[in-house]
Amino acid sequence: MWKLTLSAGLCLIFASLASTSRLMCYYNSKAEDRPAIGKFRVSDIDPDKCTHLIFAFSDIIKNELVPTTVNDVQQYFEFNALKQRNPLLRTLLAVGGEKFTTEKFRTMAGSQENRELFIKSVIKLLRPLKFDGLNLDWRYPTEEDKQRFTELCKELKTAFVDEGTSSNQKRLILAASVSAERSTIDASYDVEEIAMHLDFINVLTFDFHGPWESVTAHHSPLFQGSQDTGDAIYSNTASALEYWRDQGAPEEKLNMGIAAYGRAFSLSSNSSAVGAPASGPGEEGCYTGEDGFWASYETCLYLDGVQTHFISDQKVPYATTENQWVGFDDKTSISTKINYLKAKNFGGAFVWSLDLDDLSGQFCNQGKFPFVSQLHNLLVPGKQLVKKCPYCF
């Protein structure tokens, strides 16, 4: 009896450690279509780097959750087989995304009948394929969708609890990726209500700024900048996370979003400081192929030998090369962000996305997966201890 009691106590301790050491990593399934060494497949994922993996993305057709393509089903099997190499790993399937049609979410969530159909299809898809949960990636509910989103979260959680009980399985996890913009938070989310039903809340604390604007600015600053005025004073990571918390989201459920990419501008004058005039997006990434979007490994390639500048009030770096200006995260800014996260007792972080890291180690000369490896080392120091406890989640 004493041994059982001690083991249970240790489990509680280790589970507590794990709950404050969460790193959720998106896998962008479209990355397998990139050229040459930019190609990234499920087989390239290191299952020991993250506590949770999120497969992006699935689709909604006729109010049911379905794979985006037929080929995705095979990827699902390979994705969940990663748990054989790391039994503590948890996997989620994301639905939606930045380019997803909002109307599909709105129609599905628009009636109880449609929501019931969707929820049944979620369980029917996730369980046989061995996913551990669902990530809602509705970007973004409007004011008219606010109640629909709340009802969807509530009914999903209830169904997951009931299904887990009836099947005698660990219930499915429910997470959502949500806006970091204060105006959208106010209009689109009943924060306190949805937080009751969500296990994790991934706050999209990046793309506050970008080359769609006429002046340079970092896309994912930690703090407010000296040049920020008006609503722009809220366009930073700390403000967004603290606002979600202050509106009623438990801090332990909140995950900081960290982008494994830079946003590049084309300068239109001789000035290269923060706030310099810009004429549009920078060059496209060699492998990602999107104007003004550079994967972390592409950033290393472009900035080889280039001096990096530090935005002291926002705690993030940028660099210029010829007429290109790029904001990104490096080892120093990542450490600063994670130190802030821990000081404020937020639950963890998530990264978009694994395929944007230096898979081979040949671009940044910092070993394989330097971006995610640093996050793992900072966030998940107790992983080996947790592994010793077979009863812990």
C-alpha cells in the first residue's frame, strides 16, 4: 500500500511538472510538396521534441470532418505511429487554418443539428486513426459567430467526456487556436465561457505586423514598441496573453504562439530602422515560395554574415540586407519569450511549424532542428522524469 501511495504521489508531482512544460508543434502537411531540401514529410518529424503534435489541416464537407485529401489518411497513420517512439506524445488533428473558408465553419456551427453531425464525424474520424484530440482553427469567428463558436466548444467537450466514459478510454483533447488581436477577441469570443470547455488555448501571437503594411515592423514582438500608438499598443505577445487571462482564460491553458519564420519587407528608402518606409513584401523564400515569408532556415541563408539588430523595447531582432528588411526570432528572443511565459505562469507554447525549422542543420549551422530544440530544452526539462511514471498523462 505504501508503495502504491508513493507512486501515486510521484505521478501527481510529475504530472504537475508536465502541465507547465507544454510545447505543441504544428506539422504543415503541405510542406511535403516543397522542392528539393525544402520538402518535409511526417517521417522527418522528431517525436521527442514536442509534447503535442498538431496535424494541419483537415476539412469540413457537408458539415462533417474529413481529410483534406485522400493521401492525408496515410499521413495520419504515419503521424500517430510516432507515438510508438515516444509513448508520452499526444497528437491532435487541426481543422481550418488561415486559408480555410469561414463559411464552412459558420454553416456547421449555425445549428444544433449541424453541430451534432460534425461532432459525431469528429469522433468517428479521430478514434480509429489514434488521434488524441481536435484543434479548432477557425480564423476568425465574427461577432455574429460568437455564440455559435461557444456552443460548438461546449458541445464538443460534452461529447468527448461522454464518449470517453462510455468507451472506457481517455477522453479526447479539445484545443483551439485563437486571435491575439484585442478587437477580435472582444468581438468574437466569450472568453470565460469557451475557456471552461477548452483544454488548451493557442493564442496566435504572431503576424501582428507584416509586409501588407507600409512601414517595417516586427511580426511577433514580445512587448509594446516605443513607436506604437492607438490600438497598436496592444499588438504584441505579452498584451495578447495577458488580455486573454484577464478576460477569464486560466493562465495554465494559454499557449504562446511562436513563429519559426520571418516576415520580410522591401525597403523603399535609405532608412532601415523600425518604421522605415516599405513598398511591399520582400523576396520569396527559396523553398517556401511565398513573398515576404522566410522559414527560419531561409532566414539563416539570407542573413549569412549580415549584422543583426535588436529592438530593445520589444525584445526581438531584425536584419537588413540590401533593400530587404526581415524580423524574426533568434536564440536570445526565444529565451526571453520563454522566460516571460514562465514568470507569468502561462501553460506553454506552440510553434508554427516544424517544417520551417532547419531539418538538416546545414543552413544555420546549429545542428538539426535548432529552433524547436531550443524551445524543447527551455520548456520540457522534466521529460525524462515524467517518462519514469507510467501512470502519468
